[in-house]
Amino acid sequence: MKTPKLLFIVFVLRSCLACSKGSDSEPTPEPQPAGTPTLKMNESSNITSNSASVSVQITSTGTSDVINCGFIYSSSNKNSTINDASKVEATPSSFQGVISNLSPNTTYYVRAYALNNSGIAYSTTTTFKTVDVTLIYVSSSKGKDTNAGNSWNAPFATISKALQTAAGNSEIWVQEGAYTDNITMKDGVNIYGGFQGTESAISQRDASKKTLLLNCNINGVDGFTKPTYIDGFEISANNISLNLEIRPNVIANNVYFNKCQQIKCMVGLSRIVLFPT
């Protein structure tokens, strides 16, 4: 008499486990139109607190050449399209890109798309999670180096103090103003300028705003293992020589130099606009 009940219980347990497994699995991509490209996503790389590098292989271009391609990403939709997600365009020859302005400690769903004369095709979805980060705040106008440096309400006054307290996977957010600190970069500690002093996400910055570093040397250190950024600054030397040592894995992005007589650049320097006079 107990056997039918036991079989029923086993059947219910197996059914529940199958339902649970199905709900956690990735959704099956929709069928692709005939003649469209075939794509295979690679694993994301160089993942930081607010960016990640993505790439894809085009295993077949379909019945015609690829006209347009790129990547779409979302923190909520596993099978988004170009109509309902953020997009980063790419070129068919390299088909890679960098997704930026992301939130720390967040899972993102990303897939590639490619368009030819037959229509648009999508790759399967891959995921990555941005690195958790400790934020350190600096303000020359309202900060003190005796503050905690953990909010815009209690910022440090100098970048050098923020660097003293920063560990790996930290970000230093620097409010607009003038600073005279000499800066020695730390592995994995990104320094961002151009903040108004109210932002809660790096994407809220006005990219045209810059924090001024006046007569400041920027010193690099060999042996960095993580991509490390200095971003959103104008460096003015008042026609004197500057020592700028940006070593491998340190990227100077969105940085402007004004009235700098001489700049010593090490390998790894990139994406800098120079104003020598």
C-alpha cells in the first residue's frame, strides 16, 4: 500500500526539480532569419567596476556582407534586442568593444548583433559581473584630510591622502577644483575627475568638465596587474616640465595637458589630447 504514495512523492520531487532548473537556465534564443550572420560570443574580459571588454566571432556572414554590428547589454533582460537595450557599435573587421559607464557589483547580460541584407541576427547571451568597489571622495573646496573620505559630505581635501587610504579595486572621485598634489598611481585604483560633488554614479558626470591638476607630477609604478585609469583631468604646468610616467596597464583617458613644456611619457600612454602652448 505504501508503494504508490512513494512513487507519487518521487514523481512530484522530480517535477519540481525540473521546473526549478528550467527557470534558472538561459532562455533559448529566438530563431534567426535565413541568410543572416552566425555569431559566437567570447567570454568578457578586463572587467572592472564600471567597464568590460567584449568580443565575438563571426562564424558565417550569411548570404551577404555584414552592414552593421555591435553589442547590446542589460542588467535585467537576458535576451534584449537593439530596440530595448543599451548598445555599443563595432566594426565587422575586429568585432570587439568596451562597455563602459556600468554600475559596480552588478550582473550584466550581453550579446552581439549583426545586420546584413537578409536581416539582423543575435548571438546567445553571456554574462559578466562588474567588480565591487570602494569609493573615496575628494573635494578641494569642502574637504579635510582628517575626514573619513567615504562620501561627498565627508571628503578628503587632497588626492594624495585618498591614495594613501586606497586599496585595490578602489575608485577616487575628485570634485572639480584646483589641486597641487603629486600623484603616484596604485595598481587597480582608478582616479576620476570632473565631478560636481553630488553624483552617485560615474555615468552622471559631465564628460566635458575637468578637474585641474596644477604643476603636478604623475608617477607610474612597474608591475601593475590590473587596468588602472586616470580620467577627467586637465593638467597645467605653466610652461614648466612635467614628469608623466604612465606605465603598462595604466590608461590616461580624457586627460588634457595645457602649457606643458616637456612631458616624459612611458609606454602604455593612450587617448590623450595635448595642448603644448
